Amino acid sequence: MSNRELKVTLADTKEKLVIWAVIAILCVVSENLLNFAFIPYILIAIFIYWIYLFVTFVYLTILKMKGS
């Protein structure tokens, strides 16, 4: 993976982390307003995906530091 591709992938991962964090916050807020039984399951799925994105972000950051 070239340095340019690494930067693009890292920026994309950062963007996804922020977007999914905002979606999770909106789910928590809507859980208090709407009593849907499936919202906790959505939050669990978002949390697991967010952990995956965070691990990917850390891995790409380490790769970038080694490449510089």
C-alpha cells in the first residue's frame, strides 16, 4: 500500500468513525423518545462496527508511522 493510498484510507476511516459515533448518539437520544425494542440491538451492532473501525484506524496509523 502506497503512502498516498494509506492517507486516503486513514482519512476515510476517520470519517466513518465520526459518522457512526453520531448515528449511535442519535440512536441513544431516539431510544428515550421512541420505545422501539430493536434500538438496543442496533446500538450493539454500531458499537461492534465502531470497535472494528477504531482497530483499523490504529493499525493504519501505525503503518503510516512506520512508513514515514
